[in-house]
Amino acid sequence: KEKHKILHRLLQNSSSPVDL
Amino acid sequence: PESADLRALARHLYESYLKYFPLTKAKARAILSGKTSDSAPFVIHDMKSLLEGEQMINSRQMPAQELRRAEMSVMHEVELRFFHSCQSRSAEAVSEVTEFAKSIPGFVSLDLNDQVTLLKYGVIEVLIIMIAPLMNKDGTLISYGQIFMTREFLKSLRKPFCEMMEPKFEFSVRFNALELDDSDMALFLAVIILSGDRPGLLNVKPIEDLQETVLHALELQLKTSHPDSLQLFAKVLQKMTDLRQLVTDHVQLIQLLKETEVDWCLHPLLQEIMRDLY
């Protein structure tokens, strides 16, 4: 899970913009 | 009734495609053929026009001071800066593809780890497909269609930068010959994302079931909207084999950049995707 932190975040956050 | 469901699925995916992807094939083709009321794209064909165009590429994030520094810096850094902005756009595009994937009916009900795996392995393939409509044999649109960068210019960059886009141009010319429209593209992208043979998937069956349905919708749509294009469905699916090779080569080039360019740093999201990919 740690290896794909941002992907996890993108998948779980709906609509709220993720800081890329 | 079944074909009505498949049509509804196709319509749904087309709508989310329009919602999440800022530059459609229809718009890109209009820009490339000059059939749009918007002004023609700025053409980057050499280092001088790249420096001028950089202002446009980075207009959303580059403050004036940065810009002056950019103008003063040596040519050697231009490629690195340009590819840095390519990376930012790619990371943004990954999040657009993620939102599109989440809109595929059933996708968010899959095991979360499998969702990650599908995106990790699918997203570069999807991006290569999505860049195809932005390309013609002479160059490619970038920056949401504001800029046209010539193929010759990309080929003239120093190694290995010059090797990055040429295989995508070759693929795009062949892929564009199939003349898919945006609604066909939406279904094809969903098919790619829902590939049940990605390494490390935990629960393959539900992914294959979802893909099966989207494949049916794609087959039906291609038969209806391209009745004269023989074997189009088979030809589209064949492109998936080419894509895997393109991604493998792309990741190798990025690896090479990491080793040879001291100032190279890969965007953290792209790092996640490319680490241990193939």
C-alpha cells in the first residue's frame, strides 16, 4: 500500500483535488 | 433489452470521457485541420520557438522570476525543463484517467488493491492511446491544444529525449487510420483498464466479467457506427498488443534518463506507476 500511496489517494478521494 | 443496456453503458462511458478529458479527438482534429474558430496553435519547431512556447506551456504554474531564469539558462537545460512540464501534465492526466476509471460501472466495487494494479499497468497504455488523436504525421498538439510541436523538432533533441516520441508517432499514424471517434475511444479505454491479466491481481474474475460487458458494448458500437469498416473490432483489439511493447520501451527510456541525467527527477506519481512495472 505504501508503494502506491498517491494512486490509493486518487482512487479514494472523490472530487476533492489531490495535491499532485 | 441486452443491446439497450450495452448502448446505455456506451453512452455513460462517453459522457464521463467528455467530463474528465479536457481535449477530445473531435476538438483536436478540428484544431489540426484548422477548422476551428479558436486561433491556430503556436508552433514549436526549434529551440527558439520552444523558449517562446515555454511561457505558454507553463503559464499556469511558472512565475515571472522563474521564466526569466528559464530564458537565461543554457540550451542544455531546455530539454530537461520541457520534459519536466511533460511530466506535470502526465501526472495530471493520470488523475483524469483515474476519475474516468472510477466512473466505469463496477470498478470501485473491485478490491482496492486490484484497482491500484489496473491503473498502474493500464494508465500509460491509456495515455498513449489518448495522445494518438492529438498527433498527425508531422507533429503533435500539446498544452490542451494550444501548441503544435513538430515531429522533426522532437527528433532533433539530444539523446535519449529524441527517442521518446518517435515510436508513439509511428503507432499513432497506424491507430488513427482506424478512425475511431470519441465514443469508440471511451469504450476502448475502459477495455484497456479492465485487463484481467495484469501481474499481481488478486481477484481476476470480476474484472474479466466487467471487461466482457464493455467488450460487447464496443463490438456493438463499432458495428453500428462503422458498418463499412471490416473487422474493425478485431483490428482495435490487436492494438493492445502493440501498446504493451510501447509501454515497456517507454519505461526503459525513463530508466535510462534516470541513470544518465543528473538533474532528472521523476514526478512521485509517475515513480509509483513505473516502479517494478515490467
